[in-house]
Amino acid sequence: MVQHQAKGTFDVKMVPQADDTADVGRMTLDKTFHGDLEASSIGQMIAVRTPTEGSAGYVAMERVTGTLGGKKGSFALQHFGTMNRGKQHLRIEIVPDSGTDGLAGISGTLDIIIEKGAHFYVLDYALPG
């Protein structure tokens, strides 16, 4: 496996979905990635806020489709995030064996950085060969 790193920005649109559970929210995700990863993604997120300010949790799944390192294909990302009184813990991993076409066999993790309202990503990934 050859290790790589991709960096860039992304735009995200989150649309709340109707839900019967008052304390659990569900949203659709629609992202466009720019930079080393030129792609779009769609996904869904489920989140819970607590009565304590700055505490919450979410999980999400999204399918990313586009070009990475000159290779076209898609892969899935799995999110696990918590906020504990303002302290964030976020883990985003590429779902094993979710890569297609030129991205078959991809593995890795994605970090999200938000600065002054702008969204940035750093994708550390490996591909066979």
C-alpha cells in the first residue's frame, strides 16, 4: 500500500429531515470537494443534542464520487463525532472495501478543519500498488 495525503476545501449543504423522535435529528448531506480530491458526496447524518451546552453526538455515512490522485471512483466515509462541553472528538474513516473503479482497495482517514466559517479537509489514504 502506498501512502498519500490529499488536502483542499469543501462546501456542505445540510437539510433537516422530518423525524418523529424529538431529541434525535436527521439530516441529508450534500458536499462538493475541491483541491486534491475533486468530488461530490451524498449522505445522511443522525445527531443528538443534550441539555448541556456544548454537548452532542452524531454519526453519518456518505458516498464520495470523483477523482483522487488522478484516479476516478468512489468510496464511503463513516463519521463518529462527539462534543463534550465544547471539546470535540471526531473520527472519520473510509469504510473498508467500499472503493470502486480506480479507488478500489482504498483505506484511510479524513480530518475536517473549520476556520472562519470555511471547511477544509485532510485525507490520509492508501491505495494498493
